[in-house]
Amino acid sequence: MKGYLEVILAFCVVYCVAAQETQYEEKILELERKVDLLARNVNAKECSKCPIGWTRYGGSCYLVLEAPLTFSGARAACAKRRAVLVHINNAEENKFLASYVKRKSKGYNYWIGLTDYNTEGTFRWIDDKSSPTFQNWAYNQPDNAQNREDCVHLITRLNFKWNDRPCLDRIKSICERKITG
């Protein structure tokens, strides 16, 4: 009789555990559905907007970082904001950035996401490693002065033309975040 009771007890334990697992699985599925719904709502509503303090232009949001940072510091600061140093695609975007920066900040230089750090003279955007299709270099630039200029910035006093500069210099920067959804 003792063996029979042990079998019944084991069966009850297995049944109860299975019932609890089914309940948990149902709750997990319900939570997954809620997370899915929430993600769709967030994507539809929030991702089509720029965060507070950012400015929208085309399919991106832009933010001037006022703190002077090195190129890698600026890159990291943008990444913390789920953004990259700005990737300038065309003359219209460069013109927008000039106007935007003039409104936000006065007379300074700004890192953009272009560098020839890996191969001297071969400039690439840091976000996608592509070569620039649009360029807006200042006269006689890039020049790699003293063989130590590998990062690119906008020069406000030269109507937002581009110049290569030492990556360890500390200047302001512009972050760009693509709008999704």
C-alpha cells in the first residue's frame, strides 16, 4: 500500500507542477503580447518624434553638444544618446546644420562624423564606413597639418566649410539620430 500512495503522491506533484507551468506559460505569453503591443505603440508615436531639445530635419533629429570634447569623446557622448556624430549627406543638410548651429550656438567649431584615422587621405563616415558622396572642404583642405589631423569639423567662421583637425582637440559637436517608424 505504501508504494501505491507514493505513486499517487508523485502523480499529484507532477500534475500540480505541470498545471503551474501551464499557468506560467500563459502568463508569459500574455506579457509577451503586451510588450509587443507597447513596442508598436512606442514605435508609432515616439520614434517618429525627436527627443526634447533635439531639432528635426528630414529623417533625422540633431543635437548640438555644447561641452568641448575630443572626437572620440564626442562620439561616445552621441552614442549615449542613441545617436552618432552627424553624417552630412548633401548640401541641403550642410546648409540646415549651418542655420541650426547659428541659432543654437555662436562662433565655434563642431565635430562631424568623418575621419581618415584608419587610412590617411581616405575619409569615411564613422556610422557606416562609407565614403562621402557630398564634400564641403575649406580651401586647401584637407591638409593633414603636421601629419596629425584625422578628424573633421565644421568651421563656423568659414561658412561651415569642412577642415581636418587633430582628433584630440576639444570642440563642440553635433549628434544625429535617425527617425524610425
